[in-house]
Amino acid sequence: MVAAPPRRRRLAHLDRPITYHPRMTSPAARLNWALFIALGLMWGSSYLFIKIGIETLPTFTLVAFRLGIGLAFLALVVAVARERLPREPKMYGHLLVMSVVNIALPFALITSAEQSVDSALAAILNGAVPLFVIVIAALFLHDEPITVNRLFGLIVGYAGVILLVARSLSASGVESSLGGQLALIGSAVSYAIGAVYARRNVRGLRPMIPALFQVAFAFVITSVIALATERPFEVEWTERSLFAIVWLGLLGSGVAYLVFFRLLQSWGATRTSLVAYLLPIVGIVAGALVLDEVVDAGVLVGTALIIGGVALVNSKFGQRRIFGRTPPATEAG
């Protein structure tokens, strides 16, 4: 009887919530960072393979074939996992909008732009995505305000992007079309809108479901345009273009979107969009390895600035709110 109180104290000690133990979240955090890097590699290398694909394939034909392969992969994953499909018709409307702003439009803009713009420059200019996301998210998402660390991180990271853009423009000169560069900026804005729209409207779904339906809707849209404006079944296929399409379909349009939506749910729109800062790094390295492009001191400095910007945005310091949508007031009682 005398020993009962100490036992109750020990049991009370065991009742403390386990969610506060930092080690319980570290495996998930490490997995998210691994997926973040993998996503950067898949999307960053896509610009090189787009450049290879357009050697023989017109814009919408390339996009449609790419999405067709991605759709087959995602449909197989959903069927094997026996995922439940959304029951609300409104959700399919949101996914249709997402298919346009997050896939069909930016894919078409990037593919057409690479007819006159180097693949490395295409990857670099899409590094502007976080710059647009941080503003759009602050306007529409109350839980993603502009904070001190995010602002300074984006400034530092975008300084690296500007440095790399200046290098690429000076290297390619008149060969880079202004229209192509504007198309790439347009694709960056479209991606930013898509990331925020998904966070605001596409909630409560397993990552593979929005990935499947977005790719499916975008495939239908781009296939119709390709059939109406191009001759997709009369194109000249080469080993290079076939390999490029398979890579873009399986990784760039299949696996990548599964990873993207997982990170979007875990990290939010602003943080996930920082994958765009990896695109110049991967794009330039891929160009150096495949196209023998020169990697000079400017590339190394720009890369260091980009990595530093990502670190600042994700740091725990400088969380003071600068600007953002007012959080909804909680109702009393």
C-alpha cells in the first residue's frame, strides 16, 4: 500500500504525449528531404530530355506522349493500391483546373520555349517559381505568411538564379529568344498558381489521386490540341527521342507528381516550391555532362547562393510575420 503513490507517479510520467519527442519525427523529416532532392533531380533533368525530344517531336505531341506514359504509370499505382476515388464532383473541378495551370500550360510553354532557349537556361528561369509562390501564398493562405527568413532566403536564392541567368545569357547571346524566356517566366507563374491552388482547394486526398487525375485531364487536353494542330502519328522517332519521352513520362510526369503532392501536404506550398531552386543546379550539371557545357566560377557561386537561400527559408530563425492573409478568427464557445 505504501508503494502505490510512486507507481502512480511513474505511470503518470509514462502518460506524457510521445509526439513531443524529437526522435519520433526525424525519420519522416529525413524521408521528406530525400524526396525533395529526388524531385529536384527528376524535374531538373527533364529540361535536358525536353531539348532532346523536340529534335523530332512538335510541342503538343511531345507533351501528350509524355503524359500518356505518366498516366499509364499512375493508373497502375492507383489500381494496385486500391485507392478510393473522390466522391465530390467539386473536387474533380478543382483537379481539372490544376491540370491546366500545373501541367498542360507550363508543359506546353516550356516545350515550345526550348525550341529557341538552351535547356540549362530553361531550368534556371523556372527557378523563379518560389518568388511568385511566396507572394501568392501570402495572399490566399493564412498559414503561409511572408516572414523575415523567407523573404531574405528568397532574395539570396534568387540572387543566385540571376547570376546564373546572366551567365547563360552572355554565353548563348542572340540564340536565346526573348519570347522563349518570357514563356518560361509564364510557366513559372503558372506553377506558382498551381501550388497555391492545390494547397487551398485540393485537400484530404492521398497524393496519388490528384496526381492521377491532373495528368489524365492534361493528357486529354494536350492530345486534342495535338490531333487538331499537329500530326502526332506521323512524327519521326529516334532512339534519343524515344528514350527522352520514356524518361519524361515515367519520372517527370509519373513518379515526380507522387512525390510533389506528398511534399505539398507535408511542407506546404512555399517550402515545396523551393524545389525550383534545385532546377538550375541539376540543369547546368546535366548540360555539362551531356552537352559539354563549361562550369565556371560563376556557376559555383550561383549554386552556393541558391543552396544558402533554401537553408534560410527553411531555418527556424526569423519567423516574425511581415505580411500575409489574416488567420480566420476562432469562434468562442
